[in-house]
Amino acid sequence: MEQCIVRLWDLYIAPLSLLAVAILWLAWPALAHGPGGKGSPAFEAYEKGQLPGAFKGRRNPLDQTEETIVAGQRIYQENCVMCHGANAEGKGHMATMLDKRPADLRQMLRHFPDVDDYYRWIILEGGERFDLPMPGFEGLLTDTQVWQVVTWMQSGFPGAGTEVKDIMHHDHSQPDETGGGHMMERPHQPMMPQHHRQPGKDKPATQ
């Protein structure tokens, strides 16, 4: 009986297990999905060359200086962390409230680090045309600020999970630095921008 089981393992189970691992490895880039992520209709449109002309071919003009990276980290903290999370893995406190989960930016950048024009497009326009919950930040962030966020991501997300925090995930049982509880006054909490805005009503955010 034992020899029969070993024989079955050698002939069928082991090869199938190796095949499953190989398929998972090849398909792994597609797992970085979500609004703005590989596997989303937005990225599929980008791969088909359907990027709007105003965005196509644009490259990040900023160097990875400390000043730029710190600025990008701050902008991410103020505008993105509630959905994409402190570790940029799509696990912010609002992620569970959305029909489609936010993109795992770490996976996305690991496999597609240089699609600068796509990142600028999805940040500014959002995913409304694809029925995705990713909001657009056009009119809320300047072009420089968008590139600062992209630079922070392309530099490896420094400070994610340490300096960058999803403050809505704060442990209620732990006191603040001031000695108070969770409801004490806190630093700036990011506001979720809306897809639909009145033209001319919004001004670019200042640095």
C-alpha cells in the first residue's frame, strides 16, 4: 500500500504540484490588481495603448533626492494612505468599504516600476471611466506633487509602515503621545476626493 502511494505521488501529485507553483510564479504580476493595478481595466487600457494623448509618454522629471522623497511620502500620507494603507499594500482602513480593493502598490511597482505615464494618469484622472473607486486628484495635486508621490514609490516606499501611518487604524486602547485616548485631537486626516467637482472650484494643493 505504501509503495502504491509513493508511486502515485511520483507519477501524478508531485508533477502537478510543481506545475501549480510554476503557473503561480508566472501569473504573480497579475495579482497586483485593484484600481490602478495590474489586472484592472485601467491598466489593460494602458497596455492596449489607450492612454490619453496628454499623458502618453510622460516621464518622471524628478530626481530621487531626499527632499523630493520626503515630500512624496507626506503627500501619500495625506491623500492615499486611507485606501492603499500604511505599507502601500492596498489595506487601508477604507479598503474593506470598497467594492473593488485598492491596488497593492508594492507589487505593482515591483513588476512595473517604469510606467511613469500610467501612474501620472491614474493619479490625476482616477478610475471613474472604468467604474473603479480610485478617485482622481486633478485640481487637488499639482503636477509636481504627483511626480513627488511617484518618486517616493519608485524609490522603494521609504518610511512606509513607520513614518507613514494609517491613523484611522490607531489602537483605541493605547494612549496618544499626549496621554489622551483615540479621540484626542490628531494631525491632518486625509479627505477622500470626489470624482465629480465643479470646474474652477478646486485649487491645487500647496506644498
